[in-house]
Amino acid sequence: MAGINARMSAFAWLGMSFALALDQLTKSAAFRAVAKGGDISVTPFLTITSGMNPGIAFGLATRVHPAILIGIAAVISAVLGMMILRSESRLRRTALGMILGGAFGNIVDRIRLGAVRDLIDLHWGGWHWPTFNLADAFITIGVLILLFVPDPADRNQHKNSTLSLGEQGSGGSRAQ
């Protein structure tokens, strides 16, 4: 275990730990507060509530046994861990750590409660986005970072591997 810990970036650990801790703390605090006084209206479009989701995102797979969902999440988490170990980019490690922390937050709920606690209700008029939690938010933010934020490490890697046109070859067919 010490070898794995030594190889993982502090940024990945920080992202993962922050996501997991903040997710679990907010779920516990929100569920206690809602149990005492009902839903909490924060703004005209944001309410803190308490809901249990036995399925996955958007209420899908609600009839799947929690052990199967935990197993799938564990496999995905292992893949994310391997991606962190292989990444040489701080930004990528941090984003992957956020995704992993969010996944762990939801796994903890499934193991303890058989379902995931959701608390954030975004709405406008009669329209409601599916209720979610901070673990889901960290997963989404991590994925968005991976997809849309330019990584300085990629620019440096491309700069170091640039070949001159003559070294690259034509890439096409040559007439004899």
C-alpha cells in the first residue's frame, strides 16, 4: 500500500479527500436539518431537501440490487485509480481525484444505507432538475475539467515532441 500511496499525486489525494469529506458532511448536515424543520429554501431556485436514490443518475436502475451498483462503482473507481497512477498531469490527477472522491462518497452511502442520499433540488417554476448531492457535483466538475480545460502539461508534451516537417514524413502515398 505504501508504494501506491507514494506514487499517487498529492493533488489527486487532495481532490479525492476533499470531495469525499465535503460530500459526507453536507449529506449528514442537510438530512439532520431537513428532518428537524422540513425542506430549506435557499434561493427561489435552490432548495435543500432529503431524498434517497436507490438507482444511479436521474433515477435510472432503481431496481438493481445495491451490491451490483457497488461492484460497478468499485470497478470504475479502480480504473480511475489506475488513470491517476499513470497520469503525469497535476490537473488531470486533481480532476480524476475529484471524480474518485465523488464515487467514494456515493459508494459509502450505498454500503451504509442501500441508496444514495440526495439533497440539492434545483428548480424554476414547476420544473425540477433531478435531485443530486455534492458527490455528483464533484464527479461532473471533474469530468468537465477533463473534457474542456486545456492542460498545460499537454502543451509542454506536444512542444517537446514536435518534429520538423521533414522528420514527420508526408503521411500520404508517394508517386514512384
